[in-house]
Amino acid sequence: MAIRLFVRMKIIRAVGIDDVLMVVGTIFTFGLSIASMIAAYYGTGKHLGEIADEDYVPMLKSIYSTRLLYVIGIMFVKLSLLWFYLRLDQHGYMKWAVYALTFVVLGLSIASALVLAFSCFPPAKFWDLTGTVPGNCMSATSQQTFYEANGVLNIVTDILVYLTPIPMLWKVQIPLRKKIALTGVFGLGIFALAAGCVRYAYVKMLSGTKEQYYELADSLNWCSIEIYVAICCGSAPSFSVLIKTYAPRLFGSYYGGQRYQTYSPSHRDQPLQRIPDRKQSWLGHDKNDTTISTGSQEAIVPNGGIMLRTDLHTEVGPSDPTENHMRRNKYDGGF
């Protein structure tokens, strides 16, 4: 994510809505990771007999937070990807496909967040172990059914989000190299999809065990992994811009900065007749030898001749990368 922001702000100098959405999604994902670590500190990943009584309340509060942070974080990441697709093509079926998917992602995410937020009403009932808080909670069976259904819907939307742009890439008018590169980038989404499937498998395991807090640790870990992989996939085009901007510069300084100083009397050094020049500074001479001071060396040439030595210095480098990127369409994904 840091590389994406660096490329957008310093190289391309164009921050889009998809970048903002990805930043928001990343912030929520950081929150998810922190809440998961707090939950692990107090009890997740431990057997029931290993959790102290006073640790249940902070553990349950952390678990409650992770559920909401996951849903909101993955929603913003998916919306960022969908908005990026509109940068590539805003016409035809692609435009309406993105709008439809955006509606589906928003609808499912908001509905899931509301169900999770009010699975116990008031929410404090979720971590109430004394029974002093009035209210009601969904049964454990109902919550597990919701988790599994929500997991399936997430996988389906993942498939749609990651596959939607690929047919469009072979119709849009961009060079073949860019088509192949973008197809490869979007193909990386299969790793996020795989992480989501692994997370769903761990969620399924919760229904058949009495050690739910012990098994929950793996599920929370894969929640974070799924979103982080999706963030990396969505930020992959920025790596292309970074490499094309700085790698040529490094190669240019290596190859273009060499000095060709090979000495060859046959053609590098040309004996010339001494030509008086009022601008020339003569350090000293006699009728046979002349000492000449040049910008780089002194040469003593017999018989009053002047030995001319030519140092060839070649600098090869790319044109200003910032200017090149500014010339291109700032919505081309960096390719």
C-alpha cells in the first residue's frame, strides 16, 4: 500500500477514488489485525481450561470488533478494485457490470454488518457473562448458519470481482503487452480467492467443535490474510510503474556512465602543428620542447608539436520519468 501511494503521489501525481477506497480498506484491515492480536492475547487460540475468567470479557469484545472490521475492510477493498475497472473502460457491458457488482457488494456488506452488529441487542449482551444485561442474542446455531452463508456469498462475489475485467481487457484498445500484463495482475486475485476459501473452511470447523475459541484463532488469521492479499493484488500495477521509473535509471547510470579512455596512438592522439593562440596560456617552452597545460593533463611533445588527446564521455539515460507518466492517461493503471 505504501508503494501504491508513493507511485500515485510522487510519480504519477494523480490520486484517484480507488486509491482513497483502498487506503480506507487498509486502515480497517489494520484494525482487524490489532483486534485479532488482542483477542489472541486474552484467549483465542487457547483451550477453554486455559482462559482466565477475567479474560473472557475483553476477548469477546475483541471478537465482536473483528467481525465488523472484516466485513467493512473487505468491502472497501472490493469497491476500490471495481472503481479501478471503470478507469480502464467506462463503456458497454463493463460499465454496467461494475455498477451491478458495486450494488451487490455494498448491499451484502451493509446487510452483513448490520446482522453482526445486532446479533445481540444491545451489543453489550454479546460479552455479558453475568446475565445482568437485558436483551436477546441470536442462537449459536443461527449465527453459525449466517457465518457459513456469508462466507459462500463472499467467495461468489470474489470470483465475480476478479474475473469481470478479464474479458474487457481483450476488447479495449490498449497494446497487447498491456493486455497481458493486466490479465496477469488480475489473475493474482486467485490467491485472495484461495485465502477466502481457506477462511471459510475454518469457519465451517467451528460448528463441529466445543473448543470454538481455540479454532477461532485460525479463522481470524485467514480473515486478515485474505484482505491483505487482495490489497496486494489491487496495488500490483503500482509496482510496474515503480520498476519502469527507477530500474532504467539504475541501468543507465551503470552502462551510460562508463568513460572510454583507451589510448591508441594511431587515432586517439593526433600530432598537430603548434598554432599560436592569444588565449592559450604557455607555461614554458624552448625551441625543442613545449609544455602545454590542458584542462585534464600536461603533455610534453617533442619538436614543438601538440599531442591532442580526446576523452569521450557518453551519458545515456531515460527522459524524465515524471514527464513521461504525466503525458500518459493517468487512468491507465500504470501500464
